[in-house]
Amino acid sequence: MQTEGAWDEDHKGKSVYDVRPATENSSDWKVAVDAYHRYPEDVALMKDLGMNCYRFQISWSRVQPDGEGDFNEAGIAFYQKLIDSLLAAGIEPMICLYHFDMPLSLAEKYNGFVNHAVVEAFFKYAKKMVDTFGPKVKYWITFNEQNLYGFGEAFKASGYLKGDESLRDLYQIQHNIALAHAKVANYIHETQPNLLIGGMEAFQEAYPASPNPKDVEAVRRFKEFTDYNLIGRLQI
């Protein structure tokens, strides 16, 4: 979503990000860095830099346009070519399955991860990706910045298009994200135990304003709430 561009090529479906307008401080995602067309150049540059691993996201709506129906072979072929290029350059691919870009039709139908139906749709999509790319890709991430689903950012990141953004809905989204992660992790452990699967956090550093114990405790609580609330609780 942040790199590929080619938002409407090769039968890709729309995602929620494809219909979000550009703002004063941000662009849209229709072109990005055009990695869909320029990935051979990108991989060559990575090799020149001495990179040994590259994490990228699979665009759900590129490989499954409506999020729950037929899979798009052209989209799958793109990722096969990218993975093969990385491996040929001696670069280990790492796949992230979800980076906020819910297929638009799925978001419109179910309102995103607030609805358990999307957990099942995500699991179907994830299984297909693991079955397809698992023989070549060892490292897997379910959700980008998974700890953010405990905060207000969760509504935009989860495909939530309508509602009052209540605390109840926030907790339901967080619960369903954790459930989806566990289902995918279990599937990988059961079917391809040589693969490694985990979550990914938006880790935030903080420092006390002074040596005062109250400031030190405030930082500890902040870190516990933002960074450590998931570590050790997610099955990996």
C-alpha cells in the first residue's frame, strides 16, 4: 500500500486507501514509489546496499479483489516475481499480511474487523498466502503495528467505515485482530512448522521529565500501555 502504486492494474480491487483523498500533509497511494513496476530496480539497489532482508506487505485487494471471493492470479504472480527477485539477490523476504488497507468491498459489507466475519475472511486469505508463498518465505508478520489496535487509530486501520467509534467497538476490533493473529499462527505451526510467525509493534520510546519517582512511574505506565500490552500475550 505504501510502496506499490498500480492501484487499479491487473484486476486489483479497491482498498479503503484507494478512495481516501490526498490532504494538505499527505499524498494518496495511487502511485507511491511505483514498486509494482520498478521492483527490479529496487531489488538491485537493496543488493548494492548490502541488505539481507526485505519486509513487504501483500495487498489483500491485489490478490483477492473483494476480500472474500476468488483470488487474482495476476496479483499472486506479482508477488512470486518479487520474492524470486529477492532470493536471487540473496535477500530474505519477510511478508506482512495486513497493513491497514482493507479491501473496500469487505469494509463496506462488514465494517471491517469490528465484525467477526472479517476474521474468517482474513484467515481464508492468509491461508492462501501461506500455502502459496510458504515454500519460499520463512518469515511472516500478521498485522502491521498491532498494538495500535488498542487506540483510536484502530478505526481507520481496521476498515471501520461507519459507527460512533465507541469503546465497545474499539475493544471488539482489538479482540478480533488478536483472534485472527492466533488463527493464522496456529495454521502455520500446524502446516509449515519451519516458518516463523509473529506480530509487529509500533514501539515508542519515552523518557521521564525528571528523576522524580512520579515521572519515572508515568513513563513506566505509558510504556506498559503502549508497547508491552501485547508482548508476551500473542502466540508466535
